[in-house]
Amino acid sequence: MTYDAEATRQRIFEAATAEFAEHGLAGGRVDRIAAAACANKQAIYLYYGGKEKLFGAVVRAKLDEICHAVSLDPRTLPEAVGQLYDWYHEHPELIRLLLWEALEAGGGPVEGEQERKDSYRGHVDGLLTAGLPDRATAQDWLFTILGLVAWNFAVPQLRRLILDEPDPERAVARRREIVVGLARALAEQAPA
């Protein structure tokens, strides 16, 4: 039987995503990742260069996934925000990864920081091209929209405590309507 390096890399990546979403960088264990991936620990270091770089690669890949799935355009903002909301609901691991990263990095730099800044700049440039008046406004829009959507999944306990909704899926659906409505109101304020 031949060794499939790409399949091993993918299994490591998937196992690392689950491990880091559950335990964060500090709590994540390379031996658990290796066992879940049916790979040896040396493969993790060979393919990713270590636990910190693997964590950074997982976060960057998940962010790239959402960045390619949804395009924020002021002209179609409510629909895009609905898609973004649905994506986060279907992929809760990204919020957990970002929260772990924030807890562990504090205000300091993160793995792949410049590449991630460049990606966000691309979204800001897209908002400028779509008609927002200046860079600061486009940056504020992007940050606000991401926060508006992500907060719903970052703190499910607050959603449960505040919304007093016994059915979590119904609460998520109601929140989606609210978030899309707020995005519609924001889009109506955009210059034509």
C-alpha cells in the first residue's frame, strides 16, 4: 500500500480543527491530533512545522473558507449577511477558534497576521469599490457586520439566557431575521 501524503495532511488538518476548536492552542495536544488523524506526530511537524503553526494554518484556512463563501456588497448586504449567518451556524468551529486565539494571543500578534490583514483589506477595498465613501467607513462596516453575525454564535449561553427560547434552532432562526433586518437598515444608509 502506498503512502498518500495529501490524504495524511488533510486528516491532520481535520483532526487539528476539531482538537483546537475544543481545547484551544494551549489545551490542544499533538498526540490526540495524531491519533485522530491516524498519523504519527512526526507528520504533523513535517507538514505544519509544529502545533502553533498548525493552529495558525487551521484558523487561516477557516477564515479563507468563509471569505470565499460570502461577498459583502452594500447593494446586496442583507442577503450576504444572511449567508454569512448561515455559514457561521453551520461552522461553529471558526468562532471557537477565534475566541481561543483571542484568549491566548491577547492583544499580541497572531500566526499569519500579515496575510490575514491583507485578506481583510481586500474586503474593505471591495466595500469601497461598491460605493462606501472612505476606508474608515468600510472598515467600520466590515468589523460591525462580522461582530453582529459572530456574536450570535460566540456566546450561545447568553442567547439561551436572554432570548428565553426553549428551542435553540428557533432562537437561531429568529436571530437571523433580526441580523438580516439590521443589515438591511445599514445598507439603506449607504451612499447610492
